[in-house]
Amino acid sequence: MDIQLIAIDLDGTTLINNTDVTPRLLQALEEADARGVHVVPVTGRQFKMLPPFLHAPWCRYGVLCNGTELRTLPGGELLASHYLPPELLAEYLPVFLGLGLPVEISGGGHLHTTPSMLKTILAAPVIPFHRVVLDKHGLVLDDLNAFLLSAPYPFDKLNLPYIPHEALGSLTALLPSLPFSVVWSGPNSMEITHTEATKGKGLAAICRHLGIDLARTMAIGDSGNDVPMLAVAGLSVAMGNAPDFVKAAAQTVTHPNTEDGAAIAIEKYVLGK
């Protein structure tokens, strides 16, 4: 297959420990670019939370916030967006709170929450890196609902960073009626975006922008939010560290991120090594 674009997730795929990228993967990405293959990070992260290694000549575009934004990189020019309407967020925030779910609302370079919800999140078994992100980008507000309706910037995602077992049944029953796109981002967490904001639709959008056939793309990912792009890519690759339902959504499975799985896939399917 003649791959013209690599859509690659960051956390759990490109990155090790959410911060580091290996020399082997960097070399593979550089070689792919030298052959005229576009390399596009497709991530749940906001623009202001992107890792420094993306400030590279081979990285010209990014699909961010699970498809909410399409931006140029490294400059960040916004090419397209599908933000969450603040009125809709304000309407459904009490619904999630009524289920006993702590909430983070992503936007403007911050994760917005309340003092009580922050306390719940920090006491929950969330991944350590999430605590680092909250410490650096968290914005704690006493009246989150009021802020949603008056904020000076748009919101890209609503995160449910910890879903207690006792709330899972009620939340699962609610999901079909929600006017959002909802994906599992971890075993106990979900990410909620605009209905037009998924990694799959983001990949389709960047392909239209560049004039590339989706059939000539390769997507690599490890999490539930990667499944929509695995579903539409010409070649879909799940990481060896992905949960079973993500592996089942892919055409092939590579090694884990700790064993250079993304580099191995690029070398095999793009570089022909």
C-alpha cells in the first residue's frame, strides 16, 4: 500500500511515560517525511499541551482535542473547529454531577473543575501524568456553570477522569441519549466532544485539506479515542499496549510503545524495511 499520510496518536503510542519519544521513532518519522509522507499527530491534547518534539520540520499539521481542532504546527493557526456549545455544557454539567462524577472541562489551555471535584480526582486512581497536567494546567472555579457561559475562549472537551464503579450503570444507560461524541480514554475515564469531533472525522478533514485519499493513510493508536480513526484509515495499527477492544478495531497490532512499536510499524509499512 502506498501510504501518503501517517496519523499517529501521542500518549501511549508515540510517547513513553507521556513525555519521551525514542530516537528510533524520531528517525522513522523523519525518513517518512523525507519520502513525501505527511506525519500528522492526532491527539486528545490541547495545542498548549503539545510536547516539544513536535516543533520539528516534519510536523506541519495536527488534529487536536480528539478532532475538535485542526491546526498548523508549530504555529497553531486554526484551520477548522467543532467546539462544544457552552449552553449545552451548562445544561449537562448538573447531569454528570448528579451521577457523582467529577468533571474537567478543557479549553483555553486549562482543565476547569471545582474544589470538591479536584479533591475527588486527586484521591482517585488516575494515572500519575494526569496529576501533573492538573497541577500545571488546572483552573479551579467555585462556580463552573457560570464560567462556562461567560468564558473568553471556547471549550473542546468534557473529561470524566474517574468513573466510580457504582456510577457506571447509570452512566452507561445515559450515553445513547447524550448529544455528544463519547469515547473511553482509559479503563475508568471518558472524553466527551462535539458530535463532529472525533479522531476519525479529524483525520478525514486533514485528508480533504491536503487532497489525500483516506485509503492512503495509516493510523496508529492505543486507546478508545483512537478507534474512530482506526476505523477510517486505509491501514490501522494498534499498539501492543492497547486494550483488547482497540486491538480488535485494528487491522494489525505492533509492539508496545515501550518497545518502539510505532517506529516498527512505520518502518514496515511505510519505509519498507
